[in-house]
Amino acid sequence: MNVGKLLDLLRQDARLSNSELAAMLGATEAEVASEIKRLEGEGIIMGYSAIINEEKVDENGVTAIIELKITPVKDCGFDDLAHTIMEYEEVDSVFLLSGANDLSVTISGASLRNVALFVSERLAVLDGVLSTTTHFILRRYKEKGHIFNEDNFDDRGLVSP
């Protein structure tokens, strides 16, 4: 069985049944179930989630990407501070970056004020945080391969003179 193809199919739609996956992969349901169980056991598949159009759920909710410059700690680098940050309930994701900033933190909040308070009162004051830059997501166009607001999307392509 082509594991890469299986993972691609699950990335596109994790709700596909084992029988649907088997038909697409030219495998048996038992083979698909066994492979998925193995991938979950090895931590390759870590979970399943839905992609939600948050604007339709809560028009006042906000998502922010916060970039942090931090001082790495001897023998731990950035790991200790990253682990501290990821324990906060508001935090959706934490990534180590290359470039001018060290960490990227994505959070969701009920309002701009809630996010601003989280950054100023909880992130910026942590030992080792040198600076923060907050970017608020104003509009989602595409996330994990899914296009948002397709009814307003013009797919005619770019025309140049």
C-alpha cells in the first residue's frame, strides 16, 4: 500500500471510511485499518480535526499569529519556553522559526482585546521573551487546502496584458 497516498487522502478528508480508502488505494479494508493503526501507534497520525469557518461561528472571534524573539537557554535552546507557551489554553500552535523571529504562536480569542491582554500579560512577561509582534488574521482565503468563501471567489485566473 502507498502510505504517502493514504496520508494525502486523510489530509484531504479524514472522514473517509476504511472501505472508501481501500477502494481508492486498491487495498482491502483490513489492510487500510492495519496501516492506519500502525501510523497512529508510531505517532505519524497524531489526531483528526475539522477545518471550521470561524467567521460563520463567531463573527467577533479573532485569530492571531504572534511572533516572538526569545533568548535561548543553555542546553535547552528554545524548547523550555516553547513548552511553557504551549501549555496555555488559548494557544493553538507553536512553531520554531528560522529568520528574524524565533517562535510563532497561533491563538484564538473572543475579541481583539482578549488577545492583546493575553500577549501583554502572559506572553510578553515570560522570562526569555525579548519582543513580540502580533498579526491579526483579517480574512481566511485558504487553509489546509480548503478555500473559504468560494461563492465570492473569482476563479477566472489572473490576466495580464
